[in-house]
Amino acid sequence: MWSSKCASRVLGLVLVSSFATNLAADGKLTAPLGSCAAYGGLQGDGDTAGMAFIPAGTFTMGSDRHRPEERHTHIVRVEGFWIDRHEVTNAQFARFVAATGYVTSAERGGDPKVHPNLPKELLVPGSLAFIMPTDVKRGGKLTQWFHYIANASWRHPEGPGSSILGRENHPVVHVAHEDALAYARWLGRNLPTEAQWEFAARGGREGEDDWSSAFDPEGKPIANTWQGIFPVINTAEDGYAGTAPVGCFRPNDYGLYDMIGNVWEWTSDWYRSGHAPHPAVEPQGPSLTEIRLAPGQLPSKVIKGGSFLCATNYCARYRPAARQPQEVDLGGSHIGFRTVRAP
């Protein structure tokens, strides 16, 4: 589950969600059907089915131009690896669950022995989801739009009564870090390190990030993010107000889809703010002993890429170097993953 520190941020408990995955405010479908919508969400059975090979290389990781947690830039060497061309889909995750009987963290609920300070309503099975507020109070607290939804899970993204029927090719969400790792290991894979993820997301580009990789030079969306004023106005100019089917937006130069936008993606690195400035070869991130935690706080992993909730006035982390912490036992309606495999 999540720490008492996180709970204090998100104590607005609701049990139902009115948020629709690809519907505008008037209830109409906002994206035309295309090849991405027709894709069934499965990629075959080979060891590297649905993956692209990223050749070894050296790049400048991080950014000194934007947020403090992205500093400092440093030279990193990454060996070649395979990575999923798109986020793991509901259909792919369902196949894993059918084969193994796996039960996700959201479906199990929290352990009061691990979280003795959490209210009982935050220990029931469920997960974190976005609900568009009707009135935003001054101060912009997260509790106005992120809520813990009882019985929300990858099967029921908006809680009881919702399902993934018709969304088989959307990225699976409401998966905690351990759930993503269990899926990856089932396939003999792993979760990408932050360095691998960032190297792949850059698509062979070098140099500092621009302000956004979600818009073209004319300002038109080229990734699934939030257009408008978060959290109350989403014009859905990109065609989607929530998650999009994987592969709807143009791939980067490595042939990878949705490295920017759609859903945040788990990495294997423990999170600490900032990077060490010295060069590194195949960095694995800091060890747990290097992470400073407040009493009752759980460690976090790095998530990358931004999501459909990132807007210019909120989040805005839709660049390869951007990063954010996420507590390991808390998923959400805007967090997914992809896997990597050694050659």
C-alpha cells in the first residue's frame, strides 16, 4: 500500500469514479478508430516478441535546464538491450494472470502490520485514481483530484462497475512495482533501469531536453497528455481524455511508442533526488542504504515519461530526463510499465 505520509496527501476517499478513458465531457468518443484501436494488445510468444533492440551507446543523462531532481547531467554508457515497443497492455497482463493466478497488490489490500498508521479505509483492496473535480479550491491540493478508490484494480480501472472490456489494447494500470516485476520475470525479463529507459526514450537524440517532447514545433500534440488547464479543463485535442490504445502516436527513432505520455512507467531504480555528476557504466541507481527516509515513509522507485494527466500548468514532465518518485506498493490509474531483456 502506501505510507502515512502519502495518506495525509490523499485522504479524500471516494468509492466511485465518473472518469471515462477516452470520452470527452459530452460523452462522445474523441479519437477516430485506427490501427492502434484495432490492435488486440498481444504480440506473440517469442522471447523478444513485440520488442525492439537498442544498440549499445553513450549519452548525456539528466538535465541541468529544468527541475532540480534531474541534475546533474553526466555521461552514461549503456550496453545493448531489448525493450518493449509499447507499454504492457491489459490483454498481455490478463494472459499472465490466467497462466499464473497472480493477484495484484491493489486486489490484495494493505497489511496493517506494514502500515500501522493508515486508516482502515485505505487498507481495503483498491488503488489511486484521478477524478476530475467540479470545483478546485485555492492551493491545489492533490486530494482534490486523486482519490483512493475501493476495489479499483487493473480489472476495474475506475472501481466497481468498470471493466477493461474494449480496452484490451490500453496500457495496464493500477499495478504496483512488485506486480510489474512479477510480470517481467514471468517472461524472463526485467524492468528497465532509469538509464536504459532514458536512453531508449531519447531515440538516439543527444543534448539537453526541450521544454516538452509531447508537442511538435507548431504546438500540436504528438503524445497523449493533458491539453487545457489541469485539472478542470481537458480539451482532448490529442484524441484522448484518458489512456489511449498503445501505439496511437508516432514512435521515436528506435521505433518505441508512448515513451512520452499515456502512462508513467516503472523503472528498477530506487529514487533519490538528483544524479551523481560523475560518468557511469550501466548504472543501477542508488542502493537502499543510500536512501534517506523519514519515519514511516516507504522507499520509492523512479517512474518516467509523464502521463495523460501531465499538463503545461501541472506535472509537465513529458521529457526523457524528467523523473518522479512513486511509492513501491501504490499503483494508480496513470501508471503502467514496459519490460526489457538482455541480448
